[in-house]
Amino acid sequence: MSVAADAKSAVERPPPRARGWPRSRVIGYVLIGIWIAAGGGIVAYLVWAWNGELFAKYGPSYLEGLGVTLSLVGISIVLGAILSFPVAYARMSKNRILSGLAYCYVYFFRGTPLLVQAFLVYYGVGSFKPQLEMVGLWGFFREAFNCGVFAFALNTAAYQAEILRGAIESVPRGQWEGAASLGLHKLQTLWKIILPQALVVALRPYGNELILMIKASAIVAIITVYDLMGMAKLTYSRTFDIQAYIWVAVVYLVIVEILRHGIEWIERRITIHLKR
């Protein structure tokens, strides 16, 4: 009986608790502490080195640059989304030539830096000025902003096409078969059944792509577009005050956080039926 009692008590006895914190928690707290210290240091520096004259003189320019940045990204994202539909369709096509062309397009724009693509459009298109003047397109490509929009739209279209293709292919094949059994056309099935489900899956990747485009938009400052980063470069060249760049970083951070929380809110709203 004593042996059975000892065995029963051993089974019922809870395992001994590990002493102290696990290493992962310690590392996590250390990293959080470092980030808090770094953020506090930056805030303290900005308060200590506050330059009211800089803001009074260049603040309106920063707002103008912010408007250029948002316009550039907004137009590029919309044009890229429109272009991504035929590219995604071509990628999923059973036609090898069509699929191969779409694959080469996606491979090039996802495999080369966006800076190189912007340079190719801004500086490379100028080599074809006589030909562009003949077809009436030189007026468009001679503007740095338009070149930036063109390069960004082609780049994000490649990423959005892959996001869309992956989201559509994630929808079970039975959805297509069920719609076909009801006599629905393929376009009706795609528009009314497949895309609503696919866009739920693609929402977070689309949000990440938008955030990446916001941060990558600083590239256009190199091709003489006076966006937010371009205005920061101009301000620093005249004042040599590092705050010109620090405040730009803060603005980008605020934009990214607003987008991130907005995307999470939309995701919660459109997936509320999945959590019941």
C-alpha cells in the first residue's frame, strides 16, 4: 500500500517550477529596455536641441514634401494594383508564353533594387528623347515625379501580382467546382466568390507592401523629386542641422504606425465572422 500511495502522490505532485526567468524573457526585456532608452535619448535630444526657427522657416516645405510623398505612393499603389490583375492572370495561365512573359516581368522587378529601376526610368528614358517626342510621351517622362510614379507602379505591380496570385490559389479548389455546378461563369466565380475570400488573405501582405512603398519613396529624392526626404536634404544642405533628418524619420514612423493600426483595424472588421 505504501508503494501505491507513493506512486499516486508522485503522479499528483506538480513538477518543480524553474527558478528565475527563462533566457528568452531576459533577452526580450533587455531589448525592450534598449529600445526605450534609445527612444528616450532621441526625444531628450530633440527637446534639448529644439530649433523653433528651423520649423518656422522650413515647416511649410516639409508639409509640401509630405503631400508629394503621399501622392507618389498613392498613385503608384493604385496603378500597380490595376496592372497586377493582368499580370497575376498571366502568371496563372496555362499558356506557357503568357506565363513565361509574366514570370520574367515579376522576376526582374522583384529581383533588382528599386533604386536601379528608378535610375533606369529617369536617366535611361532620356536616351530615347527623339522617339518619345515623336509619339508625344516626352512631356510625361521629362518630369522627375512622373518617372518616379512610373518606376514605382511597375515595381509594386510585380509584388502585388504575386500577392494576388498566392491569395487566389489559397482558396480551395472546391469553391470553383461548387460555383461551376451552380452554372456560374468563371468571371462571375472569380469576382463574387474567389476574390472576396482571396482579399481577406491578401490584406496583410497588401498592407506590408503599402508600408514598404512609403519607406521606399525616399528613393525619389535622389532623382530630384522634392518629396519629404527631398525637402529634408534641402533643409540640411542649408542649415547643417541633423534635426532635419531626425524629424523626417519621426514623420515616417508616425505614417507607418497609422497605416499599421489602420490595416489591423480593417482586418479585425472583415474577419469578425471568422472568430465567432
